[in-house]
Amino acid sequence: MASFLNTFFFGIYPYICLAIMILGSIFRYEREPYTWRSGSSQLLRRRQLVVGSVLFHAGVLIVFFGHLIGLLTPIALFDLVGISHSFKQLMAIVIGGIAGILALIGATMLAHRRLFDARIRATSSFGDNAIILLLWLQLALGLATIPISLGHLDGEEMVRFMAWAQGIFTFNFTAADYVAGAHPIFKLHLFLGLTIFLIFPFTRLVHMLSVPMRYLWRPGYQVVRARSSAPQVQATEQAPARGLGSPAE
């Protein structure tokens, strides 16, 4: 039974989540384009929003791309450039730990603002509240893996997670075997991360796919107000003024 559950959650479930994320995002963009946004409540408790949002987004971006590069870069490439597995794991702990703490502080501020301000809570949907809490929990689980990783700095367990992630993307149907013996916190962290991919198209997270990168290279423009033409001004000035003593037409 344990073997079946491991195969399902880490060998089959990833494909279900990725398929729904991709197809669901395309469907929502095509059928409901006006819902493709994050929504805004920036007029309420703006300072807490700005500080929390900056910390959260900065930390999450570092964590996300750190996972993306760390898990999907071929192991042979790290060996080729001379980066040992233990050094890679130590860097992941240090950089990921700092970024994770920043993101968790930001997520805490955003969750507090959304859940404990009556005006913001009244305009928040169930999905808005659920996704920030899920992200908070995922960040907390990620930080909880650090003490476990510090217990074995040889990098061997990280290599297993790399082999699992790369096996999923190369359709290795025995990839789940790589994480069969992983610590339960790691497994829960993986499962919740996959679940976030699963619900991605149905939440405000879709706005991350619409980063306005074209603003970086588009040409500048200037808005100029057009003045009234001279003949119109002159005609206005020459028009007879009507007053109390003006004869009626």
C-alpha cells in the first residue's frame, strides 16, 4: 500500500497537476480574460501591503528560481563545472533559507492584512484567502526542511530530489522510487507544491504569467495636450456679449 501511494503521489499526481495547470490556464485566458488579474485592495492599509508584498515577492522569486535551476539542471553539469553536491546543498540552505524567511514574513503580513481587516476581508474571496494560507504553509514547510538537511550535508538527498524532478520531466515512470525513502516533511513539501500547481489556474496566481516584460524595451512616448485652434479663440472673442441691456433678437 505504501509503495502504491508513493507511486501515485510522486509518479502520477505530478502529471495530473501539470496538465491541469497548463490546460486550465489556457482555458481561463481564452474564455475568461477579464478574470486574468490579481485584484487590488491597495487603498486599504497601503503601507502594510507594500512592505509585505515586496518581502513576499522578492523572497518567492528567489526560492522559485532556486528550485527551478537547482532541481532541473542536469547533475552531470554540476559535476562538469566542479560544484560538489555538498556545496550545492549548503548554498541552497543559506540562500533559500534567507529568501524563505523574507517570503514568510511578507506572507504573514499579507495574510494578517487580508484576514484581520474587516473591509479587506469583506472583499476577499475564498480563493484569495486560501491561496495565501497555502503559500504560507508551503514556505513554512520549506523552512522546516532546513534542520533535516543540516543533519546530512553530503548532498545525497538533494541528488535524489534532482533525479526525481528530472525523471518527471523526462517521463521516467520509475521517478517516484527516488523519493520513496525521503523524510515525511520533504514529501509533504513536494505534495503541497504540486497541489499549488493543480489549483494555479483557478486562483489569482495566474497574474504571474502576465508579467509586462515588453515595458522593458518598448519605445517611450509622451502625452501632449492639443491646444484650441486660433480661429476658434478669435471667434469667441469677437462674439457679442449679452447682458441685461442687450436688445432682444
